[in-house]
Amino acid sequence: MAEDKHADSLEKGQSGTNSPIPDDAQPGAYEDPLVAIGATAEEERAVRWKQDKRIVPLSAGIYFLCYLDRSNIGNAKILNSSTGNDLMTETGMTAYQYTIALMVFLVAYGVFEAPSNILLKKLRPSRWIAILMFAWGGLTISLGGVHNYASVTAVRFLLGVFEAGLFPGLVYYLTFWYKTDERSIRVALILASATLAGAFGGAIAYGVGHMNQVSGLSAWRWLFILEGIPSCVSAVAVWFLLPDWPEDALWLSAREREVAVARLSLEGSKGHHSSMTWPEARDTLTDWRLWGHYVVYFGISVPFSSLSLFTPSITAGLGFSDLRAQLMTVPPYAVAYVVQVLTSYSADHFNMRALHSAALAAIGAAGFIGSAALPVDAYASRYGCLIVAASGAFACIPPLLGWLSSNTFGTASVGLAIALNIGLGGAPGQIVGVWTYKADEAKLGYPTGHWTNAALLLMVAVGCVMLRVYYGWRNRKLIREQGAERVRLYKY
């Protein structure tokens, strides 16, 4: 049945998510659109660089603020705990209640991702992302005023509602501006801002920790207030500065817009295409090939979530205490940032996203295995393993997202598939992640969390290899049945 769909779409010059032919390509019409308009390679590079300068730093900055506001609860949990001025003590929360507060954020995060991506297309990226930023910034500030478990949980749920749309939205947004072999590195530069936020978050918490009882407020309250304000202020700039679509980018000349649109005519999303229809949604939901990607993304989301929320607690169990534990969260994130960018550049350069993700997942698994297997008091060795684990776990994510978007076709379908990948795969995985590092295992070195992350990263490695083999088989079959010159192939 699936192969009949391929043949049918080839004859009609159409495609859904089940076809490797883009939705605006005609059978056999595979002449390079840039050649058709007489554009040179130098023109394309110049346009791409102009886009990069406008889009990538701004998008990375937005996600930096999002991740900072999302993960700072991990810092607040232990900030000034030695004096009883931490979040847990002052709100009277138990370890179990703290975990529930983390989980409700992720429940909202999973539920609202797909609707948010639909709204991004309807309302335009600049408007919708600015609205999200202002909302989550305000909610982060309000966390500085909570006094009990119920208020923490309620605000964290609302924070999940508004942060849900950002990361899948940014990944979707890049498909309007970049070709498939250009996305992983740019996704990495955006996602890597999360590792920077993790590094800066620890450093900021260390500094803010010295503000304890300034104006009668505990330092953890100042942490939420001071980290929420930049998101609210930046939302105004995003409304005016974030470009929407290449088709109407007035900061590009008429010729540059023509080149920008031509670049994406065969393999990108289109700003002026219609929004999601039910047939497109149905085809995306029933494309079982994509569910393999969702399962793999579930596997990587558990270590991503657990490291994001519990790195301060992990470092506190490695011989570092109080504010010094905050400071020692910086090196794992800093190294992960470098590894993430280099891995994604290599994945795009060699067009080998599956194998790069598999290799880094295996490396991350080795780091977690070392953390779990080494003696509890082997602090230096286990700290080194934490750096290896974080580098592998974070670095395999951007190629996975670039790989999914390059093998999904149709503007609306790409947006839904990315949202489903993060909503059905990522959010449940992140919910599991909040439970893996158990408070009563702190003195044991958190073996459950480390072994769980190791097992899931090994699953990710195997899943990537299996999908790579599957796509290779499908490509060979398409070439046999339809001819290499008549079909666009799946990406690896």
C-alpha cells in the first residue's frame, strides 16, 4: 500500500508525508531552481549568510532565555540550602512534590506543542514567538512570589503551556529558510544555546546566591525575578526583528528574495502555503515511518530532561557543596556546547545524520555507565564521566531533528511532524526524566538515573542505525521501480 502511494504521487506530481517528492515538485522536473533563475553559487552563499546573520543569533538568544527560565528551578532547589533559604525549605515542598511540579510542566509542554506550531503558521513566527516570550517571562517572574507547593505547581503548568511552542516552533521555522543539508548545524547552534544557558545558569545562580535576603527576599526568589525580566523585554524586540518568510522579507533585495525562495522550492516549507488540513494531518499521523523517529526521540529526551533539571543535584553529590555545586555545573555544559556544534557541522557536511547521532548516543551511554559503575567516592572520575555523558546526550539531538525535517514533505506536515516528535516523543521522555534521579539515592551516586539514561541512549543508537538501514532499503526500491532521475530520495 505504501509503495502504491509513492507511485500514485509520482504520477500526479503531488506528495504527502509518505512520498519523497516535495509537494511543489513535478515528476521529472528536478532542474536546480537556482540554475533556472540564473543564480550563481556565490549569490546563494551571500543570501544564506545574510539570513544567518539575521535569523540564527536571534533564534539562539530566544531559546537561551527560554531554557534559562525553564531550568532555573533546579538551581533554586538547592540555592542557599545550607542556611535554609532554598526553594524547598521556604515553600515546604517535599522531594515528591518537587518532582510533581516538574512533571506538570512537561504534561503541558507535550499537550500544547502541536497547537502552537499551527498557530505559528497562522499568526506568523514573529508575532507568536513574541507572545510566548512575554508570557513565559512574566510567569518566571511570578515564581519569585510563590509560597507553597500548589502555587509552584500551578505556575509551572502555565510555564509549560507557553514554552511548549518555542523549540518545535524554531525547528519548524528553520524549514522556511534553509535546505535540508543546512538545518542540523543551525538547529545545533540554537539548541546549543540551551547548553550555554545551563552553563550560565549555574554561574548566574552562584552570583545571585550572594543576594540572599537583599530587600528581604531570598536569593532563589531573586533568581526567578532577574531571569524572567530579559524575556519580557526581548519579546518586544522579537516582534519587530524576527523575519517571517523569505517571500516577504523586505530586508532582502528583490533579487535576494528570488534566490531565497528558489533555494527552498524543492525541499523547504513555504510561508504562503495554506495551513494544516485534516487530510494532511491524517497522513502525517498515519505515516508509521515517522513513529520510528518519535521513539528514538523519546530515548534521547530522558537524559536531556534529567540532566537539565538535576545537574546541580548531581554535582552536589560529587563532593561539591552549596554555591560551589552551582559553579561546577558550568564545565559539563560548556564542553557539551562545543561537541554539539562540531557534531552537527560534521553531520551536515557528510550528510550522515543517523550515524552521527548513533555514535554520540553511544558515547553518552558510556559516560553514564561510568558514572553508575565507578565507586561512589571516585568524585573526579565520575565528574569526568558526567562531562562525557552530557556531551554525548546533547550532541546527538540536532542531527536527529534535522534528519526528521528533511524526510517529511509538505509545509503543514513538517510543522505537525516536528511538533509530534517533540510532543509524543520528547515530552513523555522528559516526564520520565524527572523521576530517574531519586532524592534518596543521593548518597549512592544516583545509580537509577545513570543506568536508565545509559540504557535509553543505547536504544537511541540502535534505533538510528535501524532507521538508516530502512531508508537505504526504501531508496534502493524507489530507484529500481521509478528510476533515479524521477525521484527524490530519503535523507540519511
